[in-house]
Amino acid sequence: MRLEEFLKRHGLQSDPFASAEEAQGDAVLLRLCQYSPSPYGHPEWSKFCGTPPGNQSSIVFGLKGSGKTAMRLALAEAIARHNEANPDDRTLLVPYEEFNAYLENWRLAMEQIPRRRRGGLSLDSGKAYRQYWGLAHHLDAIVAQAVRELVGEVCNGGQTINWPEYVRHDLLFLAAVFLTEHTLDYRRTITELYTRLWGGWGRRSEKLRNAALAVGTLGLRPAMRSVHVRAIARRLGKTVQVIDHDRANLVWALKRIPARYLDTQPLAMRSVRPTTENARFETLDKVLRIARTMGYARVAAVIDKVDEPTLINGDYTRMADFIVPLWNNKVLQTSGIHLKMLLPAQLYERVRKADAQLLNTARLDKANIIYPLTWSGEHLYEMLAERASACRLDNPGEPFDLQQLFAPGVSREMVVDELARLKLPRHAGKFMHRCLCDGCTSIMPGSVGPDELPVIPDHVFYKVSERFEAELQNYARDLQEY
């Protein structure tokens, strides 16, 4: 029997389990987010999500396939729903999951430092992250992601904005410094942002004022201004290492900001180093001020995929050295930005072996840690049933009896026990998909009457279970502590 016919007879438009192995691009999960008020059926969901969605920092440690990415996608949907229903209490979601560009820019900046000044340490060494990558770099990257979201919303608004002047200068300054330079429309974006913030009259007034100063000082004032801005751009380029600045573009953008503003920015001061944290916290304050002016009550930064960057290359020691700087109580509890970290379970070893300094700095006892992110057989069974409900031909989202897919000899308890052994959503989805495929293969055409429901036979269930037993040996090392 063809799988499509099997599913159609059960009132399903597609295989609910075929894409369950990888949440990214999982169409069924996206549909489930639309139909279910609680699309992530795990008991720790509320602790991670927060009330309202995006509130409070939290750290999740889970194995590959435990549902971390699905948790991130479900959070994004929950925040979107909340924002739509509560326009006066919105949450700004800042995704921080694409690290390659930031790490590569940092590496290029570090290569400009002579190796002897690095104590002979190679940047290919895992120690490089522990010694040279710090909290300031993370905060710069998070600010860059937040600025991208804020600038995009302002530029797409289509209206001149009547904000306090210092808030408008804040956003223009942050856009100049933190918007990526690897885009052909950097100047167009800055120009459009300036137009939205000040309008056409504001731009004309600035041109008239600059022309008057040039004439009144015989061209001396513009020349001095240009030298001053170039010096600031040079300092910013050296200080913010995670952004690949084009010096000419940065100078061009900064010239649109009054000198009296630029001279008061800690990030542009001579004394600020690439690892200076205080200037970054003031930059975070600017982001929060802008977000609140735009009607956001909170900012949530979601951190995921720390195992994927090329420079980390799946090495758990490098991952830990890379992420540990964010385990900082000032960031987690008092910065005003709520961090939602989704980390590999192996990194919990750094928590278990944390020294007194890390424990005092991080105060992880207040970080809403979820460890381990595991699933009971019952929760996995409910999750699979919810996926099937999202794939109904009629009335998507209506409850679906998962047991109807199996022959009477396979009881609900047997399925739950098998899922309990599998532990992870990725394994559970793969198991159900194989049961469907092998079950259809074992059903001869015409052997099921038009008024009968085809089912997965008992022997197929047992056979797939045995095969999975062998495959799970590959995960024994990761699962042994569970």
C-alpha cells in the first residue's frame, strides 16, 4: 500500500513524522504553532518561555534531537501571538544564532595583532577563545542583531518619527556602527533611516547649516570636522571587532551625527579597548531605550546553534570557552535584555565543574537552568499525536488518536514504553516514520477493504523497535548520564 493512501484513509494530508528529525524547516511544527495554544508540549516550556513570552533569562541544556530548535521556533510564535494581542506590551525578539560572520571578523581583527603580543598563541588554538573572546564581543554581536531588527522596523514604517532627538541620534549612531558592511545598501539604509527619523526638512536644514558653517569659516570647520570624524571612525573600527567596517562608509554615516553627540559616546573614547564591558552596557541601554520608545516592553535574545560555527567546528571545549562569557549575572539578571540560551547538554559539565569565580560571576542558581531537556514516553506520545492533529485533512488541530495507526495487538502502553526508551523527539519522529513506511510495505494491495482502516501490524512494530535498539548504541555515550 502506498503511504499516501494509508495516510488519506486516516484523514491525514501528509506524513506528520517525516520532517520531525530537524525542526528547522519543519512545516508540521509551523502548522502546529498556528493551531495549538501551547505548541511545545514539554513540562519545562513555561520556565523557558516566560510570562509574558520572552520574559526572564533561562538556559537550556539538551542533547542533539532533544527539541531545542523546536523550542526556539515555538518561542518565536508565542512572542508573535503575544505582540499581536498586546500591542502595548510587545517583546522584541533578537535571534543570535548565526555566529560565523562575527567570529570571522573577530579572527581577522586578531590577526592584525602581532603574534608576539599574543604570547605566541595561535588563533587556531582553543585557548584563543578563552583568552581573547569575551563578554564585550557577545554584547556587540547581540546589539548588532537588535539594531538590524529595529532599523528594519523603522525603515519599513513609512512615517516620519517624532522621537526625542537623543533617541534618534542613538539609533542613527548604532546603525552606523553595527549594521553589517557586507551589504550593497548600507548607505541607502542609513539615508532612509535618516529620512524616517528627521524627515525631508530636517535633512535640508542640516545641509543649510553645514553650508553656512563652511562659508563662515572659509572651509576650515568642515575640514576639522572631517578629521575629527575619521579619528572616531578609526577608534570604533578597532574597538568593535565583530563588525567588518568599511572606513569610508562609517565616516560617511558618522558625519550625519552632531559632533557634540559623538564626543560623549563611551564606545568611541580613546581609552576603550575591544574587551571593555562598561561601554557595552551603555550601548545595551541605548538599545533598550530605543526599543521602549518604539513600544517594546522587553527585549529577548535567543541563542542557539553554538555547535555550528566553522571556527568552533563542533569542539565542546571551544563551545564552552565561547559561551561562558555570557554566563554573567549582570547580563542575565540586570542588563534589561533577557537571554534564552539553548545549549548542548555536554556544556553542562562546565557548570558542574565551575570554580568559585565563575559561580560568583554567573550566579547560575538564579538563571532558570533546565537540565537535562528530556522527554517522558507519555510526553513524546502526546507530541506525536499533536503533530498528527496538525496534519488532518479536515479540521486541522482537532485531536487525533495516535493509537488508530497501530494494530490492536500494539497497545498504547507498548508505544509509550518504546518512546520512553527513545527519550528524544528526533528518535521518536524517526521511529514513527519507519513504522509507517514499513507498515505500508507489509500491507498487500487490496488486502484492506474500502471501509477498513489500514494499520501498522504487530510484527512491524517489533521489527522497527529491534532495529532502533541497535541504532541507539551510537548514542550510548551521550545518553549514559541520563
